[in-house]
Amino acid sequence: MAELSPTAGESNYSQDIQVDEKLVPKKGLSLCSTRYGIALIIHVCNFIAAAQNTVINITMVAMVNTTDHQFQFNGSTEWLPGGPNNAPDSLPAEAPTYDWSPQIQGIIFASAAYGMTLTMALSGYLAGRVGTKRVVGVSLFASSLLVIFSPLAAELGLISLIATRMVQGLVQGSIFGGQNALWERWGPPHERSRLCTIALSGMLLGTFTIVLVGGLISQTLGWPFAFYIFGGIGCVYCPFWFILIYDDPVSHPWINVTEKEYIISSLAQQIHVSSQKQPLPIKAMLKSLPLWSICVCSFGHQWLVAILITYTPTYISSVFSVNIRDNGLLSALPFIIAWVIGILGGYLADFLLTKNVRLVTVRKIATFLGNFPSSALLVALPYLPPSYITTMTLLTISCGLSPLCQSGIYINALDLAPRYSSFLMGTTRGLANIAALLAPTVSGFLLNQDSEFGWQNVFLLLFAINLSGLIFYLICGDAVVQDWAKGRKLTRL
């Protein structure tokens, strides 16, 4: 791919996506193509990583003596078979339990986010230099080993468990941040929304699966086996990752020639493509309002996601006092709906682009639908009479709509600065991940301090943070390549 000057062919570009449509082959759009296979492989990787990160959220119900002694609802549980008092009876006697308050549980939930925040930006930059294959593959293997070690860490003490979770967060940040570099070389502009959402939706499927089967595993085998099983799955998958993933179409040995030409031609017409490495324009990035709007809005959305993933099992347990098996079944439902809607949202976003809807409009619509309805429904939840139909309906809709942001803010950095997208997507996700660090800790504190209005305070704070970030993005967000991200001609004297 040759260096293109910032003005070459610029008049032929559409208003948002800088691609000369006449020079791009019209073949290679099949779902059976190699690039969709790459998206599916990343989907499975994210499935495993998310399951490993989330496993403690459902096993926590079995790991502690009780999770609802600090906050109770007077809701009816007559609909549940066996009533509310069968939770501890069916747990395996050999599974250890611990006396952790809601505040301590919040710290444990958040501990992985400490490490994840530190490595997302760095791994994005590193993957752009040495390749996603190495960065993500090594990180996935390390994460799998740490998950297997987690039950032993819990036995050694609270500090040991928190330290293990923090190190696990470091390597998992490299998984989620390092994969972004692939789409610089594999993602044709008009297919990026669907390719990215297919890859990212693996996180939702992983969350759904661990919440669904984690309770069953904990009840039948004991909660440590949930860690052993999903850690083992990660170890088994790593060799397949190293065999099947390639960092660009040129180096892929089995790709169809027509598809390779299609991808290369699509990307070669973008003004960001360059064979030369240029230094990061850090000062210009720090002054970019569209970039800051992505960071702030992503922070608000991650706060929402952190509450949904971390506290859905605990909330259901506190409202209905269900056993861990039924808790898993109820908690899993919102995430399978979110998985389906996330994938469909990517296809819808690309469909709107083919109908000449402006790219910035598509990004803002997806971001609005993934934020405002979800947070508003959660705010209403504690004020309604506790009914399992009402509760599960609102939780399902709230969780189901949230992944629409995958077609909005989470790939918006690829629009603003395709040349630096791996670094910027890692950086924005890393900054947003601070919310995943703070949300469980703050929420655990609120629940511990106020047993009567704890959930109301948690959801009101979530709504305020989420709405503030959304408004900032709707005002300042953009989707055109920024001046500082365009190719520069090198003048030699």
C-alpha cells in the first residue's frame, strides 16, 4: 500500500467515509469470507475472556454466606419452585464460603478493572507495532491460567484474590485493547460496523453463558469448578488462535485472491493508509473535542454496563431470594437478548450507510439508543412494585439495548483517525474502563450504607453519569477524519 497525500483524490470522497467507490471491487461480500471468519475467531476469544472476567459475578452468590443481608426487598417469591429458602441447602458441602460484606464484594468485582485500565491503551499501540496475533494470544493464555488459580487465591486470603484479579485485569486489558488493530487492515469501511459488532458481541455471549451455567456448576460441582472449566477452555483455545489468526490479508495463506484484492483496494483508497510509521500527535489528540466526547460518553456507558454485568445476579437475589440455579437462569436472559441485538445493530448501521445516511448520524443514533433508554429503565426499577415479570422485563430491555453502542462510540475512533485507531480505541476503552473500576466500588458502598434506598441511589447515580456523557457526545461528537490524523507528505532538503 502506497503513501497517499492528504489531498490525493479527496474530492472524490463521500462526506464521511473516504473511499473511492469506483476503485473498489464489488466482490467479496459473502458471510463465508475470511474476514468474517476472523471476526468469528475474535468473537470466540471475547466470549472466553468475558466469561473468565464475569465468572466471579455469579459465583459470588455461592462464595459468600449471604449476599442480601445488607439490602432486602419485601417482594413476593411465590412464583419460584421451592420458595426463597433453598439457596444454601443445595450447595456442595466442600465448597468454601467467606464472610464478605457488599462493600468488600464491590472491591473484588472492581479489582480486575484496575489492571485492565492500565493496559488497554498500551496494548492497542503495541498490537499496531508487533501484531494482534501475539499480543492477544499470549494475554488469553495468561488470563486462563490466572482464572484456574483464582479459587486457590481465595483460599489464601482476600488480598491474594484481589491481587490475582488485578493481574488478570492487566492481561485481559491486552485482549480487549489489542484486538482493535486488526480492523485497520481487515475491515472495509462499509462493513466495519458489522465486523466489529460480530467480534465484540462475543463478550455478551460469554457473559450470558457464564451467568447461565455458572450457577448450575456452582450448585452441582461447587463454585471453584466454574473457574477451572472456563480457565481450561481458554487454554485449549489458544493454539487455535495462533494457527488461525493473521494480522493482515497479505500474510494470510488461505484467503481468496478476490477477497484479498477487495480488502486491499477498499483500504488503499483511504487517506490514512501509509506504509510508514509516524509519531503519535499527542498534543492534537488532547485538544480534540470529538475524541474527548467519545471518552466521556464511553465512561458513562461503561458505568451502565458494569452495573448490569456485576449486579444483575445480586439484584435478583436481593429482590427474590432465589437459589443460585434460578438466579443464573434469570440473570442470563438479558444477556442473550443483548447478544442478538448487538449483532443486528451492526448490520443496521451498515445498512443505513448504504442508504446515504451520514456516518455521524448513524454513530449518534446508535449511541443514544444504547444509553438513554437503558439507564432510564433502571432508574424506574426500584420504584415499581417488586414483580418478577416487571423486573425481568425492564432488566432485559435495558441490557438488550445497551450493546447498540458497539456501532456508535466504540468504533467511532476508527472514523476520526483510522491511522491511529488501534491506539485510540484502546485508549478510549481504557479511560472508559475506569468506570468499571469505580462503579462496583461506589455501588457496594451505597448498598452497604443504606439498606432501604441503596438500589435507588445506585441507579440514580448511574443515570446522572450516563446522561451527562451522552449529552456531551451528542453535542461534540463527529465522524470525519480529523486533520491531525491525515497523511502528511515528508519533505527532505
